[in-house]
Amino acid sequence: MTSSRPSASGTPDILTSAQLHALFDILTHCETYAEVERFKDPATISEYGYPFMRRRPDGKSSYAPDSAVPLLAGLLRGIVLTIPGVRDLPSEFWHDRFQGILTKLSEAELSESYDRGTLGTRKTLATAASAIHETVSRGILGGIPKGVKRNLEGPYDRSRAEDLVRAWEDVVHELVYGDLIDELFECTTKLKSLEEHSPAVRASVDYIIIHLATLIHHVFVLSPEGIYLLKLVESIHKLIPYTMIRQTLRIGNAATMINGMVRLLLAKIGVGAISNWFGLTQNADDGMNLLQRIISLVLSWDSSEFRKSIDKVEKATGGPSKELAAIKQYVDNYDRTRHEATRQDSIVSSISMIAAILKGSDASLLASLSESQHAQCAEYFSSLLAIRDREELARVLCRQNPDLFTKAIKDFVGSFDDMIRIVHEKVDLREHAVSAAETFITDFISTNKPKTTPNGSSTNNDANNQAPSIEDYARLLRRNRHLLYNWLHQIANLCPSISSDFLAWAKDSIKLFRLHQPPPPPIPDPDTTRHTAAGALTQPLQTLFASLPPSLHPSILSTLDAHAAYLTALESLSLARMQHILDDMPPGGILAAPSPSPSNKKSICGPGIFLSRWQQLLDETVVAPEASSGPVRTGRDVKGAPLALGKVGAGREAWDPRGLALAAERGVPRAPGVAVVVEAMGEGFRELVGRLVRNEGAWAGVV
């Protein structure tokens, strides 16, 4: 094996395959979430680049040449904007409707986890989306190496995790470099199940179901926000007028049906709407349509629960009084500059947000505040922020004038008008769309309920045994997968023009994952068997590393070695967890018939390296001190904390999310610190990605 060329400092300046793979992972992980964080600034959307506009003071508009969020921009332009229907959206949808909504949400200055002292729903979902996005972006940037043609008809033991992984990798390879996309579309047209294509596809479905079940379990069981999210789903599910929608879909004429559906969901009947229509007023508040009414009602129900929490604090005997007035005044006059200054004071001075607010209002109030009163103030502050967040969301989505949300929905429906007409003529949407969705959501809600025995008692004295397991969610997806297969079969078989459009889009989009130029071979690592390196970015990252001052090389190399070992450990752990789930499923894989006597084993942790990277983002989230003075906390310190008082479901948890989350973390290696790598190479990597995005979307293999 050729030895690495020493630098002036005596440290190798050519990275091994494992080091390159670790470097690629670190930089994409950090850049992806950094881009999500940049949307807190209202100016970010204007600097996004195409399809969003930058508006100059002279009234003229243009596209920013260099995107402030290159990874997100590349994914949007390369895949999303080319989807049939989406590509027909008018330009106003993006730079007027959608951009306007995003800008308003950013300007609303919604609260953050630091302020409330806990990891909220938005933080949980944003970090989850970021973890998934980084995986996709990494595949596009690095490309998937081309190998020999895979035999999808070969033997795959669906009870072995190694075979499921091999099947998934074989399917992905043939999707990218073979004719599998054409074959799957043909299979969908002729057969009612994709699994009939080949053993590899059947095993890949197992692989996908286990990972989806793990993701759902993580959100709805391990996260303390899970019960709150479930209550939101239930509330929305109850408000959706499924029967009225089905009745509207009975209309035979497509144009009349579409008009009826739009009127049902988007028509406004407020006084303002009538006066605007007659020309008596201009831009008067014209009320809300049904869709906005559903959103507003759900948010309003939420706010009413938080108001109960506020009333309890205000009426508490011996509780704070003047302090509450100061906190309310702070929230009522929420200002971005003041808020950032208060938060910075909290971080620098190692004091809570309550202490920082009172310090800026009247320091004497802080001096007489007891710890119990401080806790009451923290609950009061958190509830006020929660109400304000929901009011701002309702204002942006339901009470804006002009109503950008309704215009965006109408644009979206209009762009899919031709497809809707064809599908309505050929497919029974009542059965394959509305009823199928209602059936799945109902089953999903039922699966999330605490497990009980036939006599109604809990399954075990341990409350955590009432929580749904990953196996429960896998069975949910398994027994409902036919709903998706039936829908795909109906579209492919009865609507060939639509099927051909999506086939062309899929074949074009998958090319983004091809490795067009084989990278130069990096130095192999004798301790690894899979030399993935960084794909198409192998040489650019080598160059970026070599351009650093030699004095930084030793610390960066040691960090990369530690991170490479961490990724290897995660991969082994993921495989072991998948095998544990398979061992608890019926013989023949998770798609086999249910066992007449199912095992009592319950898996609370599943496979997927992305889950660990997601949890890492949550663990690294900065959270304000709990006491009036003390060290700033992180998400790891508040992991699984009880649901915030005031949220629907708080205090009524059927299981202990914290206990389950801590149990799921057993045996998981802690991610090593990578700050030295990000500080030295983060900006260079961002510029590299920016150049790729500017190069007409040529991501993989072209630098």
C-alpha cells in the first residue's frame, strides 16, 4: 500500500478513504442544519436564489446569484421544481405567495427552545427534516458509485438484517444505473403489488417499513412532544369533512367537481368578502375559509389550554405578581433586537431567561424572587410564548391581507387541474384517495393508543410497556401498504399519460445520484472494508484539506479518525437493532402473515444512522438555565422532559418518554466534537456547494 505523502509538519496531508468519508459526513451534517437555522433571518428567503426573488429598494427584482442556502436550493431546483404539476406552478406562487408566507413567519419571531427551556415541536420536526435532507444531499453531492449489474432475483433471507441491507443497496444501484425504474412502473401498471417484481424489491420493502416505523416511533413515542402531536392529528382528523368531500367527488363533471371542492375548502363567507366583492371596500378582512378555519380552531384549542396554565399561576397563593406583569410586558412588546439582547445576556451571564427579563426591567424584582416563584414565572413565560406563537401562526396563515395562503392553495390546485380531471374521470377518488386516507389515519391513531388487555387493564404494571413499539408501527405500515399499492396501480393502469410524465421525471431525477466522473482512488484504510470516501467530492475535499495551514492538520486528522470510528460503531449498532426487530417478527420477514402468538418483546430503538444524527442535533440544542442562575443547558440535559404544561396531553402521558428515550440511548456512542473541522473547513465547503449549484444543477461528479 502506498504511504501518504508527509506535509512540512510531518503529518499526512492526503486523507484516507475513511477520513474522507468522515469529513464528508461532518460537513454535510453541519451545513444542512446551519441552512435551516438561517431561515430565522427574514432576509434569507430573498437570498435563496431561484425561484425566490430579491427585491431591491428601487422596486426591481432579481434572483440572488449565490444562494444563502445552497444545499436546500440545489435539492429544490434539482428534484422538487421538476415534479409534474409543480413545474407548472406560476412564478408568482414562489416569489409572491410562498416567499411571502415564509418571510412573514420569519418576521413573526416565533419562540425558540432556548426561551422555553425545552425542546418543542418545531425543533423536533425541523431537526428530523434536516437529518433526512442531509442524507439525500450527501447522496446527490457524492454520487453513488457504479458497480456490476445486480441480480435482483437472487436469494435474500428477509429474516436477516444483512440481507435486507444488501437488497436495499442492490435496488438503489439498479434504480440509479439500471432499468429498475422502468420495470417498477411497468410492474405497477400490470400488477397490484410492487413486491411481485423481485425478491430484492420485496426485501427492500421490509427495509423501508422498518426504517419508517422507527422514525414514527421516535417522533410519537420517544419524543415528549409525541402525545401532543398525536392530539393535533386527532383534532384535525375529526375536523376534516370526509363525508362532504366524498359527496363532492360523486359529481361526474370534472370541472364542476373541482369547482365544488375549491368552494368547499376555500370559499369565504365573511362580511368583508361580500363588501370586497361588491366593491364597497378594498382588502377588507374577508374572513376565513374552511381550511383556515380548521387551522385556526386547532391553534385556538391549543391556546385555551395554555391560558388555563396562565390563570393557575396568576391565582396561586404567594405567587409572583409584579414579576408576571414585567414578563407579560416583555412578551406583549416582543422585539427581535430586544429579544436577542436578552437571550445573549442570559447566555453570557449564565442566568435564566426570567432573570434576564427582570434584570432588564427592574433588577429589584429579581432580588426578591424565590426559586419556587421563579419556577412559576418560567411556566408563565413559556405559556405566554406558546400562545403568542399560535396567534402568529394563525395570523400569517389565516388572517393575512392579502390572503397569500388561499392564493397559494388555488395556484397549487390550478397547476394540477389537468391531472385532477384525468384522475377523476378514470379513478374512484372516494375509495382510493379519501377513504384510504381516512382508514390509514384512523388506524394510525388507534396504534398510538396505550396497549391494554382484553379486560381493559394495562398490559403490564410498568407504564412504559403500554407504549407502542417499533413492531406495532411496522405492522401498521404492513397492513395498510395495499392502500398505496392500489392507488399506484389505478393511476399507472388507468392514467397512462400521468404515469409517463412521472416516469420521465423519475428517470431524470435519479441521474442526480450518478457518479459521472470516477474519483481518484484515495489512500485505502486497512481497518475498513467499505472504502466509500466522498465520492465525487473526494478530490475537492482533499484539495480543501491540503489548503489548510499545516498546523491544523494534526487536530483535524485526529477528529476525523474519531468520527470515522463513531460512524462505524453506528453502522454496527443499526444493523444489530434491525436484527432485533426481525427476530420479533413472523418467520419470513415483516411482510409475512402475523404470528398467531406474537412475541411480547418490544423494540424501543431501531435502525438508521440518520436517527443518531437527528438526536445529535437535538442534544446539541442550547437551552436556558433552569434555575435563576446556573450553567446553560443543552438538549441532552432536558431529553425526555415532561410535556410543557398547557399543551394538550400534558400530565396525562400513558408512558414515560424520558425513561424510554434514555433506555433507547443505551449503548449508543456519543458523537465526538467536530468544531475544529467545521471552523476550518465549513466556509470552504459551503462555497464548494455553491459553485456546484450555480453549475446548472450539475451536482455529482462535476466540480
